[in-house]
Amino acid sequence: MAFLKLFIIVLVAMAIAIAFLATRILLKKRGQFPETHVGHNSNMKTKGITCVKTMDKMEQRSQNSYLQFKYRNKYKNLRLIRE
């Protein structure tokens, strides 16, 4: 019986917490959860902080262009021989 009483108390407490968290979303006309993704956050953009995936893509592009330039100059006079 004590377990059931505790379970109901916890269930009611969680329902109240969810209701408090959802009041902004439920009461606002077009209520949405706040955007927490780094790439979409305007404050992060002003500080120059980007998403890890975006930074990885930018780094790969810079390395790729560096390697293309490096090997282009190294093998510039190489010609394919057809038999």
C-alpha cells in the first residue's frame, strides 16, 4: 500500500512538472519548444560558435583543397602512357 501511495505522489509531481514546462507552449498561439541546436541559436552565431558537424565539414574542405593543390603541383608533368 505504501508503494502505491508513493507511486501516485510521484506521478502527480511529474504531471505538475510537465504542465509547468508546457505552459508556454500550450498558452502561446504558435507555441514551440525553444531552439537549442547550436547552429540555429542566434546568440551562438554572434559569438562565432558553430555546430561540430559544420566545423568538421569546413575543416575537411580546407584540407581537401590543400591536398589537391599539393598533389596537383607535384604531379603536374605526369602523363599517362597508353600501350
